[in-house]
Amino acid sequence: MWKFLLLGVAGLLSACAPPVFNKPGATQQDFATDKYSCERDSRQSGGFSGGIAGAIEIQQYFNRCMAAHGWTIQGTAEQAAVAADAQNKKSRVEQAGNQFKQCIIDLRRKAKYQIISNHFSNLDSGTYTLSQKADAKIPNTTESSILINYTEQQNICRSTLISTISDVSPAAGQVLQKAQMDGDAITVRLARQQISWGEAATLQEQLGQEVKTKLSNIHN
């Protein structure tokens, strides 16, 4: 679920001080009206990127819209500092995310894990194929042992990513830490032959969707 990391960083934006707009002679109702109009336009315009990049693009679009209505942003120096800090944190998380992905790629290439390679999820989306989710087989003793070892190594890969995200956005870090524990619990059930490969794949994919929703809600 490395793709979710940008959503975690996007949560940081909600904690940052929003721009303070000023317009000589304007009332609070004037501000509310223009703000609603610009928010609506930004939602309808489309064409934005995903994650943190999209959040920044939407904010920039909104600022230009407000400027078109005669509003100016106060404290531009402070806002620039906030934006620079957010960009720095974004870069840190992107680097950690790329390192995590490469670590998992290298891990999956190891010969000893090929016996369970057909049960791996899509690395980018965290999803499984229909045939994987329909697999009613129970892992044998050898597969169970290899699966546990793989999961331990995968968590080592994930540790730096979660640590970085936790530093940037504690709320997102908590979500990912909880997800790792829940995912490990599913793996343990599989390794103990309590559920099938398909049941485990379905549960892991559902967990991934839940995590994605929780991370998205951080910045909503």
C-alpha cells in the first residue's frame, strides 16, 4: 500500500494554517459567498493530480480564484514558509516510499520466496486478482514458514516508510501502524492454516481499502 503514503502527507495540509484573505470593504458574507464559489469551481474543474500534489494544485487554483474576486492573501511570507515546509515533507515521504517499493521488489525477487510469489498482491494498488481471491487452497507447512519469513522481511522494508510518515503526519502514521498489525494478524491466520489463500487475499484487500479511506479522511 505504498501508494497511500501521499494521502498521509496530504493530512499534513489540514494541520497547516490556511491562507488569510483580505478585501477592503468586504463583509464576512462577501467572503463566504466568494469562498463557496471558488471551492465549487475547484471541485468542478478537474484535471488535478492525486495525493499531496493534487492538494497543492487545488489550493493554488482556489487562491487564484479568490484573487480574481479581489481578495489578497495576508502574511505571504508566513504562507511561503508553510508551503516550503510542506514541500520538504512531501519530498521526504516520496523518497521513503520509493525506497520501500524498491525494497519489496528486491525481496520478491529472492529465490526462496518464489514458492509463494503467485500469492503476492499488486505492489502499487495492493489489490489481488479474482483468481487469487478464489483460491481455496490452504498453505502447506513449507509455504507457511516461508510466508512468515517473508512478512517479517516486508515489515523491515516498511519500517522506514512508516517512521517517516509518522514524523510528517502522526495521524497517518498511526493508521499505517495499525494496518501493519492487522495485516500481520491475517497472515498469522493463514500461516496457521486457519484460512485459505483466497480468504487471506480478500481480507488483505479489504484492509487496504479501509486504510485508504482512513488516510483520505485525514485531510477531508
